[in-house]
Amino acid sequence: MTVPAAGATSPAPGPARARSTAAAVARLVAWRVAGAVVLLAVISVLVFLLTYLTPGNIIKNITGIRPASPKLVAALRREYGLNEPLVTQYLHWLGRFVQGNFGRSIEDQTSVAQLFSERVGVTLLLCGLAFALAVLVSVPLGVMAAARAGGLIDRLISVGSVVSLSAPAFAAGLILLYVFSYYLPWFPSSGAGQGFLDTLYHLTLPAITLAVGVGAYIVRLTRTAMVRELQSDYVTFARARGLRDRRVLATALRNGIIPVITTMGLVLSYLVGATILVETVFTLPGLGLLLQSSVVFKDFPVVQFLALFFAAVIVLVTLAVDLSYLALDPNWRRQLTR
Amino acid sequence: MTADVLTSVAAPAANARKRRRPVTLVTCLIILGLALFAALFGHLVFPNATQVNILQAKLPPGSPGHLLGTDELGRDVFAISVAGAASTLVGPLIVAGGAMIVGTFFGLLAGFRQGPTDFVLSRITDLLLALPVILLGVVVAGLFGASYWWTTLLLIVTFAPYDIRIVRSGVIEQVTKPYVEAARLLHLSSWRIMFRHLLVNLWPLERTNFLLNYANAIIAMSALSFLGVGVQEGTANWGRQLIDGEQVLFSNPLVSITPAVLIVVVACAVNLLADALNSREGKGRGR
Amino acid sequence: MSTINGRRRLRLYAAGAVAAVSSLVLAACGSSHPGASASSSSGTSSTSLQTLTVAAPGSRTNLYVGDQEGTVNHWIAALVQEGLVWPAGDGTYKPALATSWSEPDPTTYVFNLRHNAKFQNGQPLTTADVVYSIEFAKSPKYSAQTAYYLSDVKSVAQTGQWQVTVKLDAPENGFLGSLSTAGGLWVSSESYLKAHLNDLGTATGLILGTGPYKVTKFVPDEGVWLTRVSTWWGGVPKIKNIVVTFYNDENAEYLAAKSGAVDLALWVMPTEEPQWNSLSGFYVTNAPEASYVGLIFNPNVAPFSDIHVRQAIADAFDRQAFVQDALKGGDSEVATAMTPPVALLSGYSTSKAASLLSQIPQPAYSLADAKKELAESKYPHGFTATLTYPNNGPQLGLAAEVLASSLAKIGIKLNVSEVPIAQWLGSFANPKIGLNFMWDQLATGDMAEYVEAMLGPGNPSYYSNAQIKSLLAQENTQTSAQQRANEIIELNKLADDTDLLDVPLWWEPVGMAFKDGLGIKNYNYATFFTPWATDIYQKG
């Protein structure tokens, strides 16, 4: 429920407006899909180049610490097409990729698709859980801090969120392990478990670790947005009209939601790529460890695939956030359909 | 009870008009003053803080001459913490500041101009968000080694897309408001609208984000050091000490706890100071 | 439900959450703990050997050592697969799949195989399987990381119903070790290897061997699950199940042990030993001198091409103080050479070997001498250099920092940087790197294990000369163990003093942390390259 902005023009009412909104959304999505294709192509080139620039020598990584005969080195170079110019190597990879052949990991000698499917479940579940925890705890805390701005609760919440932000993931993870796995033996100390519920159980501490690290942004930005909303005239008017407190807060939140949703989207984008530290501390077979070992090994089929996967996730999250602006802000919707 | 709460929700400034001693403000100022002093003069007060003294490695807290004990290389924890203030506090300032400048400029452009400008800028932002930091870090390490300033630059590139998106969202929220339409009707130039009018209203958002990024960057400067980029082992730097202290976590936990507490205290002081200053400003306007 | 109560509840909840988190953070920092460590999440009680939970440092993504070599990879594979022999830990070899062997001439080895060996799937071992496995292990395509061990093999053939003959290109004294799982051979069935050419060692392909345990599950980066089999020729092991969990964070591993989730922690680093020893319910047992740490130079790269520079660096590190203070409580010793006394056991007793090795001219710590050496070099005003160390060896990082701080006093700026282990291993392939760490472990136990690697063809110093070559040729064909030991000591002298290619720093033990109720028979550096779980027993 918003107070209509003074002077806002209203286009055709009812069904006509709905039609033009739907058209605007469709246009938006179409453009984004086109943009995504270009984006993924550009990323694949950039990541290919960056992998090439990574220090080290993939032949040496394959042959390990022992000396390798020149014959072996030559054979390996032939096998992995390393004698061809970079552009040709890239195009070969691209040609296979678009046909659905995602290649084999040079380090593990397994198909990239298999490596990915073995780990994506754990990573997505972990991120989803962390995201849900972060949002469900942080948004209310931010609202509360704003509602009592300047008071003790506000300060405590601010301090709490800065504390959680300042602890690097491994520190938070170790503290949680100490408290909830050792001191209070409630949770397992490592591994991803078997079966859906068991995995959720194993992922609880890691998810809390991740949520704690990013929650601060949601808390503080929600607070900032809310403080501003609560200072607005319409809040005073609503109060004066006798609206209940909870309704006022809910309305203020709804109106100030855009930066909050943006932050939530950014948090989700960040989480997907940031699981490595948590995977390290809790021994989780996720995509973070896979990406790290592939980057260091110069295992470019794996690096390419993972980079494109993360990019696709970012594109989807960004699109969802931008669509939510349309859904939640009628003024914006009006502007776009004008 | 209801009346109290009503007024507090509707007009926090009114609450603040009650006489409240500026305890928070003063405490924050003292903390930040000490931090600044340590950053500027730490190397003078403790010129030998980073001196390796292997004979005195891993002494527990309370050892003679070492109130907080020593770390794995025999350096006094208190001395190296004071000496580490400069490295800890300066780089992240530039990271957060750099990200804010980039974010503000491109976020304003994208949100205000919309259309093709927004489309291109947003896709570039998506690209930066999607580039794996580990890959970038390893390449930077390979090309430039563990350089403090190259790490700072890397972190600016890593943080900037988040700032761009947040500023852009703030602009989107503001751009439908009447004052923007009014400014347009007055034929004010885009740049003027963006940087004079919109920016002022985005300031609270920017400030909150800047401060959070600052705290985040302190840790990030050392977080990638295992890849060879960022502040390396043995450097006087709170983030680095926190990580190095892992090795001696169960012999002298203060090696990790001291810098952790320092980072938290400074970050909180900065955030609470900003809040306190803001509410004082609000008092004056008396809505 | 009035709004007042609702809000108060919300407020209390939030305040409680914040307070709880803060107090937990503060409480967690306190080191006291309630004493009662509850039963581990793996369900092991210390009186039963149903399941042995093992903590392994670092992570692995492939079980076949030929695809991913690492000391711990060898240890895990040793439970499942076997070679023709095992290292006995004193320079000699014990029968594994070969019951006896002979050397009719220096380049020919004839092995008589066990008749009753079976693979874990019930298939009996045939001679054809052994021949195929050796070819497979020798193939640079299928065993890229360990093919080197068998690179001198000219031919392998079945020469009898249970006999295999291996012919070499040139005599190689330590060759037997290469045919063990400490070296480069893991015998599997021909049909299995052929069926899993594309996924051997992965979560779907696993590994098949003749050993006492079979792999039931492998989750790369998480762990390996093993179950005993009744097909092993050595008998049925007492321990029924083994779960190996990989830990990337040493403190997470320590906490897991504290909570009772670990029975055995593999390869506790010297810097971690004190805290494991002080962990109630655990003790550390050491295989002394099993691991070597030193500096290695590439004398083709300036400024390390100048022997005075190398000498200056050697004189700038106080090895005694480092071992005593930085590695205190860890049973490490200053290294007088690369090859430790325990490796020369077949030639000399440990004490005799130690005394002979200490007669090699040693660098004495003296900054004054170091300064003098530098002044005599082509770089009297110093220079800047880089030294990298792997992120799983914190003790190397400490040494690097100590060295850097000493060198700074004589005008050399040493930039120290930590890199991922794969990158550090890869740095040996870079001929432009003049200074590096060398960190190696005894595996086959052959006397020449280190000198072959550091001075033989393809060595990481990119250097050789006539003297080194001739001594290596001599020790490769030498029949007297004592003479051979003398030649190897001579090679160490060339490397550490005359040509100054290496600066030995310290020998550290390979330590294993066991729960108090468990013990291991005859633990030495070779034990974990054999089916070590069969040597673990419950203390009465």
C-alpha cells in the first residue's frame, strides 16, 4: 500500500495497463537472454585467457614431482592440443562445448559433467540454506534496529552484525565447530552426509557460518532503508490515522524494499562463489574445492565449465532481482511501461 | 506504553531530544583516535615489532615481558598488533573508497540513464560478479606477486560490482520520486540531477555500504594469501595475524584473538560513530 | 494477541539471540571444556575395532596413485593394493605378491608369484594380471605421475606359470623399491584396468587390488570408506571398517579429534605435535628422520650461480636454534646431510651412519661469515630474491621467515610467499627458479632415494657434473651395501659442500597421533606403505 505520489501520471487503467506491463516484462526478459548469451561467451574467453596466464605448467602438474622424459612431455602436449595456437584451442573447446561435450578433467581424468553433478547438489543446498537463514534472521533484525534507532537494541544489533562480518569464514566456522560439535556435541564435524535430511543436518553449521558472514550487509542495509522510510511524512500520516504499529513497519519495509532485495540478490550471488572457505573447514565436497584445485592445476575444461555455471547463476539472480523491482514498485512499473 | 512506542517508531529524532550523554560518540572517538595513533606512530613506538626471535616462539600470555605472549616467530603480540595498525587500516580504506567511487559513478549512470546504458553497464557488472575471484587472485599472484597495492586493486575490482548494483538500486528507488521529475521539468542537466540531487539522497545507503566494505576488506586483504596474493605470512597486519595465529591456536590463542578483537572493535567504532553522528544531524532537522 | 506483546516478544528474541551469540563467542574462546567428551559421531568406542576412523591431512580426488601422487595417497592405496614387494624399513624388502626373487644379472629380475592371491572381487591373481599391471604402471599415459619409477624397464614378460621376468635398460640398485606401492606399482586385474581406463580411481571407478581392504565408497574431497575382505593371503584383518576423512583445516581436524570423532590422525606436522601430545586421550608416535627439509639451488640462475652467494645463505640460517625453538616438542633434528642415517641401515648402524654423515663439512651459523662471503661474491651489495613454500607445510613458512629476517641483516631481501601445494610442486619444473625448498619423505627406503631424486637425471637443480654422474653410476651397480653407503655419503658431500647445491636444514619425523587405547607394531617410515591397518592393535 503506497500513498500515490503527487503528480504521477496514470496511463490507461485496468487490463490495458496489465497488458503493457506483461509486454514490458517480456521485452526485458528477451533482452536479458540475449545479453546472457553474449555475457557467457565473453566470460568463456576471459576465463580461458586467465587460466592460460595462471602460473605453472599443466604438463608438470600432470607428471607430478618426478622428472618427465621429453618423449612423455611431447606426447602429453599432443594429447591436450597444447601445440596449437590459443585461438584454435579455444575454438576447439567451444565447438565441443556447444554440442554438449563438456570435456574431461585433466587432473581427474573424469568427465566434467560427472564431476559437476557429484558436487552441485551439496553446494546449492548449502547456499540455499545459508541464504534462507541469512534472510530470515537479518531482515527482521534490520527492521528492529531501525524501529528503535539510537536505542540499545539498535546498538547491540549493529555491533552483533559487525562482529559477524569481521570474522573471516574460517574463524566463524572454527568457533561454531568448537561450540556445537565439540563443547555441545550436537552436530557432526565434517562431511556432507547421505540422503537429503542427513545432508541438511551436516550442512547446518556450514550454512550458519556462511550466513553469519553475509548477514551483516542485509541487517545494516535494511536498517538504513527502514530508517529513511520511518522518517517519511506518510508514516506520520499513517500513525496519525491510527494505523497499528506492525502495519506501519510492514508498509515502510515494503516501500523501502528495493535496496533490501538488491542486497539479498547480491548475497545469493556472492554465496554461490564463496563456499570454498566453508568447504575447507567442514570437509564438504562442493564446487568451491573443485574450482580451487582446477584453477591451481590449470585444468581448463573444469574451470571453463564452473565459471560458466556461476555466470549463469548470476544472470538468473540478477534477472530475478530486476523483475522484483517491477513487481514491488508500482512507480517503477509505471515508468517502464510509459 | 503504546504512546511511547508510537512516538519512537514515528519520530526517532524526538527520542534523541531527551538529554543523553554522548557515551557512544565519545567511546568511538577514543577508539578511533587510538587506532589512528597506532597507525601513524606504531612503527616509532615499537620499531622492532616484526623482529623474528625464534628463541621466544609461542610463549603463553603472561610471560615476563610479554603480556599477551608471543607468536610462532617469537614476536610480542601486543607490539606487532600496534605495529600492524597501519597496514590493516589503510589498504581497506582505499578498497572501500575505490569501490564506492566506481560504484557511485556507474550506479548513477545505469540507474538514471536506464535503457542501453543500463543494459551494458549491468552486463559488465554481471561479468565482474561472475569472474571467479580465485582465478583472478592466482593470476595476480603469478604476475605481480604478493604486492599490497596490487591486492588492493584486485579487491577494488572484486568489490565494485556489488557497489554498482546497490547504488543502481538506490537510484531506481529514487528516480520515480517527484523531486526528480521536477528537476527534469526544470531542464536541469543529467549530471546535475545525478550528482547534486540523487547522490545526496543516496548518501545513507552509500555510507552504510562503505563502512561494511571497509570491515570486509580488512579480512579480504589476507584471505587469499594461501594463493600467493595478498598480505603474506609474517607481515604486521591484523588480518594476517588472525590467519597465522591458526598455527598456534591451541598454544597461544591470543595470537589470533587479539587481532580479531581489534578488527571488531575498530569496525564497530566506525559504524556506531557514523550512526551516532547521523542521529545528531537528524536532531537538528526536527521532522 | 496485542501488538505490544508481539513486539516485546520480538525484541526479547532478538536481544537474546545477540546476547547468546556474543556469549558463545566469548565462551568459545575460553580453553576449558566440560571434560566429558561424548561418543563420537562415527559411533566408535575406544574398546571396539569395528570401525577405525582416520583423519588424513589435505584432500584427494583420485585413488589411483599413478594419477595423483602424494605421500598420503600412497598410504591409502597401500591398504587396498600391493606391489611385488614391500619396503621393510631397514633398506631391505619383504615379499608381497612375489614370494621370492632373484637377480641373475644386474639388469634382470625374476619374480616368483604367490599362487593364492585373490582380488577383492574374488578373482584370483594371475601372472598375466601382474604383467599387465607393470605395463600399466610404466605407461606415461595411464600412470603419468609415477611412470618415472619404472622408466628404466626395458621389458616385462611371463616366463613361467607363476613367474615374471623384468629386464632393465641399465643396472639400478634401488629398483626393487619401484615395484612396491611405496614406489610405482599397484597390481590390479587386467580386466578391471581395461574396463576402467577412463575413470580409474574416481568415485565411479575406484581401485581394485589384492590387499586386505576394499574400497566401498569414495567421495573426492570428503573421504574414503573401506571394508575388510576375506580374500587377502595375509589373513583376515581384525579391524572391520576403516573410514578416512580428509581435513583441509588442521584446527578442524584437531577439534574433531577432541570430540572423539578420530581414532588416528595421519602425519601430524612437527609444529602440531605438542598440541596433539597434550590432547588428553591421544599420543603421538614418530618415525624419526622420515622427512627431509632443505634449501635447493639451481646454480644456472643468477645470483645463485655464484658459490659465495650460496655459502652466504647457508651460513645465515641458525639450524640449531630453529630446531630447538621453532620445532620444539616435535622430535626433529638438524640435518647433517640430505640422506638421513636411518636410510643407510643396510650398510651401517644408525649411530655409525650418523657419525659418518656429521663428518661432512657443515655450514656453521655466523652472520659475520655470511657477510664476508657475500662481500667476496659478485653481489656485495645484496640483491632481492623470492622463496615460496607450500600451504600444507607451515614449518617451511616459519623457516622461510627466519631465513628472511637473517638475510635482511646482510643486505639480501628475501620475499617469502605461500602458494598452493600443486603450484609449489610445479615450481620444480621452472628452470628459472634459483632458490627453493626441498621437502621429501622416505618411501621405498632405498639408500639412494634422495640422492637419485636430487642429483640424478632430471633433478630439480638442473645440474650435473662428471663426478656426480660417475658416483651415481657406481652406487647403482655397487654390490656391497657398506660401499654403497660410502658412495652415497660421498654424493651427499658433493651436493651439500663441494658443489653446494643443497643446504640440509632438518630431518623431521613423520608422526601419527593415536587414541590412547590403540597401538601400532613396529612403526617406522615404511609402515604406512604396507597394509598398516593390520599392524594396529588394541592395547590391553
